[in-house]
Amino acid sequence: MKRPATIGSRSGFTMIEMTVVLVIFVLLAGGIYTVVNAAITASAVLSEENLRHQRLNAFVSLIRRTFHNLPATAQISGGPRTDGSGVPEIVLRDAPGVFAWGTGGPSAGTVALAAVPRLGGGVQFSLLSLPSSLGEQERRDAMRDGQWLLLLPDLREARWRFYDEGQQDWREDWPEGMGRPPLVELSFMVLGEELPRTYVFWLPPVEEEAQTLESDGELDSQPVEPPADEEQTPE
């Protein structure tokens, strides 16, 4: 007798087929993860770069606007600190409304803008406002131990320079009592960059304002003579 032929075929996957499928799935998942992770990283780097450029532009615009709008009473001094730290700073005195946001902050006094050291190395531009009632020693102690407001972080180094019209050259410091320099140069290097950024700011001169006020005062102080009576022809 002949044996009946087997009807149908064996169903299912072999172990080798399952292994190949799993390997292909792992490779596809790894490739997708790599692409997505690279896209997220690039987006984060781009966002951080845009944020840094916006912060830099806002800081430079703030400094330029502040210098341009300095009142005639404002006194400026600056350069590396003489206490041994060498921190580059600019000090503005008798400048009401300078770096004041809203209604907070002193209406007049001392404002210091310095590149103070930061944790981990480098410097960061910070701002400190002090009332005008402080003495010289109190002011120095407050500038050393005061609460500084962070404006621009992540800098490698910074430097101020001042243009001296008498010497026709730039100088590293501008002592108190020298008046107001016509130009102030700010140079700093951002962490991660190889080239420094340099900006030159113009300051309005005080002499022209004083001369204008003086000339206006002379005009106002001159006595005004009454008009002469007109001769009347007798009728």
C-alpha cells in the first residue's frame, strides 16, 4: 500500500529568520535614533547661538544708548582696578536714571560696570548701583562685596580703553577728574571664539553744553531797554 501524501506545509519562522528580523529592527532603530538625536543637538546648538547673539547685541545696544544719553552732570572714570585684582570697570557718578529699570534703583549715585571673575574661569559683565550717601571707603567695600547684577556671561577676557584728545592716543585708564573722554572702546572675547569683539562708543561732550548754557545766560542777563517814546507833533 502507498502512504498518503502529506497535505499542506509547515507554518512559522525559524530561529535564523527571527534573528535576522531582530538585527534589521535594531539597525533601523539605531539609525533613526542617531538622526533624531543629531537633529535635536543641532537645533539646541543653533538656539543657544542665536540666544548668545541676541544677548550680545542687547548688551552693546544698552551700553551705546547709556553713553549717548549721559547727562551733563555725569562723571566717568575707569580702567583696571588699583586694588590688585585688575578687574576692568567703568564708574559713572552723578548720572540720574543711568541703568535704572522701572522705578527701582537709586535716582542718583554711583553705577559701576565691571568684568568680574566668574566661577570656572573667565569673566562676566555685571552691574552695581550704589547710593550717593556712601563714603569713599564704604563705596569700595560695597563694590567688592555688593550684589552685582549679571548682564553678559561667558567671556574669556575684557578691556576698556579711553581716547585722550590731548595725547591723540588711547589709554588704558581714565582717572577721576579728567572730564569726559570723547570715545570709549570696549573689547572682549567670548568663550569658544578665537577673535575679540571690539566696539567704540561716542560720548556727548560737556563743554559744548556748558558753553551753550553760558551763552544763553548772557543773553538772558542783558537788560532790556524800554523803547524810546515817539515824538508827538503838537497840533
